[in-house]
Amino acid sequence: MMSLCRIHTAIIRLVIGRPLLPLCLWTIAFSLSGCVGFLHEQKTGQPTIEQHLVGTRTVAAPRLTVTEDHDALGWIVAATEEVDRLSEERRTQEWTGRRYVFSPLSLLAGIVQCPFGLLSLFESAPDHNFVRHGCARLLMLEPLAGTVTLPPTLTTRLQTVRERRPFPHGTVQLLWPSLTLDPVTYALDASGTATPRLAHLLAAARATRTLVPDADASLTLRFRHGRSSVIEQPLLVSRSQLHHAQQQLPQPVDADRWPTPLILQIRTPQEGLPPELRDRLNDHLTGWALRRGYCTIATNSLRTLLIDEQQFQYAGTVADQHQVPLGRMLAPTVVLVPSLSDGPEVRPLVRILTAKDGEVIASMSADTSTGLTANGLNTMLTHLDLLMAQAPRSGCPDPGASPSY
């Protein structure tokens, strides 16, 4: 009887003597298992950075830089301006998340897996290690399988960068103040450069029969932009430079070597030139010939259209009162053949041939270091003016007249 009483007393002491707070906490923990969630966010890859130009603001007036050309017979003029470039930087970061749920039973697995999970951080592919979530389990957080894609974050930042860029607006003029000569004008190209040449000024003097002094000279380089902005810079030219530039000028072809009448045809080779470059040369030469008053034959493409129209009208399908006069075809007497030079410097070349026997009347190469820019092509046209200074400009003859060679 006494032993039974002792047993009951021990059980009561075991139950009642236990602290109730830990029991309550464990009871609450087990009741919340799987109910409390947690989302861990992590970056995915590197952020994507995009630059968007907002605008530019001119800070100072254009600045002119003049350097001597490689042969000391010309100058390279570069115009630049200082601007503030306002750009917007957009940084986009992708995010993914992994969900965790509260689980007290994960504590036992976390005690064992957390040390191995720390070691897995040093592996090359930790995402495939099954114990990499051990430390999370030590906190009684059980990871769910898979990840979720979260909305990307976008951050923007405005930044201003001060830079110097080419100034392609304006013209450069080369003048000889002591002579009554019109200035030679050059337009700035897309890179803000122009290449005035001493030979161009001497060519203008020869065309107007202006006497050039045989001595050192002082020239003026004038830069114009806008309505009233002018920058002038003096240029000193020696007597030796004048002599060398005079030697580079092509001599005009004698008048008796030109056929009469002069009917000009521009024949650009179909091979060896890109189509856009071939059209560019044709346009420059055709426009030059028409402005100078030479009788110029239409290009091959236009001639094809005229021939097709003539065949259509002469076929009898068009009434006489509705026919359009198309003129008559003229046979060329002089052919201009433009091409490009070989070598490191691409220069325009032009040969002038007679259409009857292919005799070369003259040939020229533009002395320019700018290649096929607008200034380089203008140099080519200036040299053609000198070569053909004594060529007849009587316009197109009567189609019934026969040419004389």
C-alpha cells in the first residue's frame, strides 16, 4: 500500500513539477507548422544597363584648329564645339525568390546539414547540393521546391558628361587679301573638317588672269557659321610653296585638240566601283558639266527610258496630237571616264578621251588627302575646269550637223 502511494506521488511530481512555458511554446510551434511562410529574394545574373540620350547643350562657341597638310601645300581645318551631354542610365535587375515554411521538425535535420551547407558554398555548382539549405532548417525553415520569378527592379540615374564633338555646320574660306580675288569656299563635312589647298587659290587667279606676286604672301583663313559669327586666322605662305603649288596645277588643253562640236558623255565603269559610289561620281560630273554649259548626253539609264518611250510612240499606239517631243540622239565626241586610284589614299581620277578613236586628250588626279568627301570631289571638278578652260562651250549642235574631229 505504501509503495503504490509512492508511485502516485512520483507521477504527480513529474507532471506538476515540469515548467509549463516550454510545453506551451512547443504546442504553439507544432500548430503553426506549414502556416507561416517566408520568401527569400536573390539576384539573377548581372544587371542590364542602358544609356539613353536626353539632350545636349552647347557650352562654348566653336573652336577652330588648323594644321598643315602632309605636303605643306594645304591645310586641314577642324571645327569642334564643347557640349554637355545629358544621358539617362537605366539599370534593370532580375530577381527570383524561394519560399520557406515554418517547420519545427526541420530543426533535427538542420543540426546535421548546416555544417555541410556552409561547405557547399565553396563548390562550383552549389545549387545542386541537397544540403545547402541546412542552415535554414536549423532555423526551422523548410524550403519548398522550385523558385518564383519576381518583378524586376528599375533604377534610373541622370548624368552629365562634358565632351568636345565635331561641328559640321559652317564654311571655310581661303582669301588672298592683297589680290582682288573671290575667296575659295569649302563646306565642312560630317566630321567638321575641310581641306583648303593653295592650288585652288592659284587656280582661281589663273581663271581670272590675276597676276600672282613672286614672293612670300600672307593669306587669310575665314570660318563662318551662323549669320554673324566669323573667325579669321592668318596663314603665311613662302615663295617656295607658291612655286610647288603652281607646278601641281594642270595645264589647259589647247583649243585645237578639242573636237567641234563638243558633245560630252560621262561613262563610269560598271565594274570595280560600288553602285552608290558610281552614282555619286555620275551626279557630281553631270551637274558640273551642265553648270558649265557643255552639251552633255544623258546617262545610260535615262537614255534607256528615252529609247523605250520613242519605240512606244513610233509604234502607232499613240495619236499624233498626244505625242511628246523627245528630241534626237546625239553621238558623243568626248568621253569622261572617272575612276579611283589604287593605294592607301583613294583619289578620284578622270580620263578625257575622244569618242572617235579613243585618244587620250588629258588625264588628271585630284591632289587631295580627303578621298571621296565633298571637298575631294570639288577638288576634282576644279582641276577639270583648268583642263577644259579652252574647250568650246557652244551648246548642243543641230542634230543634222556632222561633227568634225
